[in-house]
Amino acid sequence: MPQCIRCGRTVDLLVDGRLCKDCYLETYGLGVAPKRIELTVCTKCGSFRYEGRWLTPPSDGLEGIVGLLFQARFKPGDYTSYYRVEHVEMSPDNDIAIVSVSGHLKTVNEEVEVEYSVPVVIKKQVCPICIRKASGAPTAIVQVRGYDGRLSPDEKEAVHDVLSSLGESISDFIISIDDVREGIDIKMVDHAAARTLAAKLRSILAAKVKESHKVIGQRNDGRRVSRLTLSVRLPFFTKGSIVGYKGRLAIVEDVKHGYVVVRLLGAEKMHRLRSDDAWNTLEPPSYDDEKHVIIAALEPGWIHLQSLDKDMEYLELRRGEVTVEGRVEVGKYARLLLYKGKYYLLIN
Ligand SMILES: [Zn+2]
Ligand SMILES: [Zn+2]
């Protein structure tokens, strides 16, 4: 009689030539269960996403879905000739599934049952069908506008870049994205997702967000239904813009993670401003004068500039009265800006 190398019992048959049935099942079960089961369930109709598609829920609900996903991702062992999920029980918090699997072991020609415990992660979303159903009445609108009203083509592109990089947890709530005359309107079916989108636009583009509510109806249970409007206004600046900062000219070095990084022209120190503060402290620069120039000559303490504009002016400026950005070399092109009584030379 063969002997099990684990428990030492002599039995009629060994499953894999080494272990008795009990020892084999304790060690290997019927195969390898998925490490965890992640599933996305529609909060409105209960349908679930499986391999990129939304499927209608089975009659036994969550347990049924978990059973299907488990069945599909279970890897049967070498001696398992077939297996099926017999029963699924969810923990009270729906975070662990106890799955009973019955199956057949080839070598011992016997049906057996093994229990697996698998962590379950449930993501909640609204499926596209429910979104379409609701599309007559969006509950939130994100309106993206430019600083002076309309969005420039570059700004539109920047907004669309953000929109195309959204995760499903936001994009699944979007009913429509409309390019309108004034900017971009994004209609959504969920207030929280709309706020998350607006927060993203604030963080990435330093936009300013204002919220307003409008009661649009009443549900059967008497609760009011309100529509949330999020006005998202883009700032006048973007990375690389010249801006007024504390009475001087500065360049926007970066806009990200809700911060705006500026540097005074001619200086090295970076100033990190929160987006909201940037809106209060940075100004669109209005120049008293602006010229395209070429550096014509250099003398100790002086820079000679030839204007390339219509006036053809020749300027001799004291080094001390010009803030220089870039390397001063004869023959280089530059922009000469006069801002609040001070000259700035931006060398290409
Ligand atoms: Zn044994
Ligand atoms: Zn649905």
C-alpha cells in the first residue's frame, strides 16, 4: 500500500504519487485562487464591469458576480480534471468572499470540496447606460472659461489634455464634453466627480473654481434635486508667461500640483505660490514700452541697443538700470520691456 510522505498514513491511492488526498488538498487545494477580486459595480443598476464591458448582474447579485470572476480566474491544479464554484458568501463589509469550490481529482477519481477566502475590492461607478438614461438632466456642469471670457485654442487643448487623462472614476460620470463659443462645458451625473474634475483643473492649470447650486426639481420622496455648476476660470498666465509680481516682472517657471512657481527676471530664486495666492499676487503685465532690439555694442557699465522696430531708435542704457535675463553678447536679439519705470532685457 502506498504511504503519504506528509502524514505517513497508508492509503489506497496517492494524488500525485506522494500525498494522500487530505494532505494534497490541504497543501494545494483544487488549484490557485485569484489573489484578490476587484470589481466595478454600477451604483444605479448593479451591472458590473468585466474585461472592459459592462454586464447585467446575475440574479444572485454580488455573490453571483464574485462567483463568476472567481471561476474565470481560478487556476486549476495539475490533478484537477474539473471544478466549479458551488457557493459564495460575502463578509458583512463585503470585503472578503468565502468561495466553496467543488471539483474532481483525476488520480483518486473522487469529487471533493475546498473553501477559499479571497479579498474583494469593490469600486462604485455609474455605468454608461445609466449615464445615458440620466443624460437629459445632468446634475453637474463644469464650465471652463478663459481669463477674459473665451478660451484660446492653446487653452482648449490644455483642457482637453486634462480631460483625456482622467481615470474611469471621473470619466464614467461624464455625459458630454461640448466645445461652446465661450469655452468648454462638461456635463456630469455626479457632484463629487464634478468637484474632483474641477480640483484637477485647479491643480494642473491653476484655474479658479466657483461653485453655485440651482434647485431644478423635486424627487418623489420630497428631496430637492439641485444642479451644481462649477465655473472654472483659467488664469491669464501659463508656464513661460511673463507676469507682474510685486511691482516687478517675473516669469512663470512652472504650474503644477496646485502651485505656481515664479522667478523674478534676472534673479535665480524661485517663489512657490499657491494657485489662489497666484491669482491675487500676479498681474497681467502692461508695458510702458516694448521693443525688439539687437545688442549693438558693449562698453564698461553700458549696453547699446539698436531697435529693430519702426522707430529705429538707438539706446544707450546703464547696466545698473537694466534687469537682464540671459547672456549679454553683441549681436544677440532681445526684447526690451519698460515696466513700471524699469527696463528689462530678455535676451533670446
Ligand atoms: Zn497524508
Ligand atoms: Zn447602471
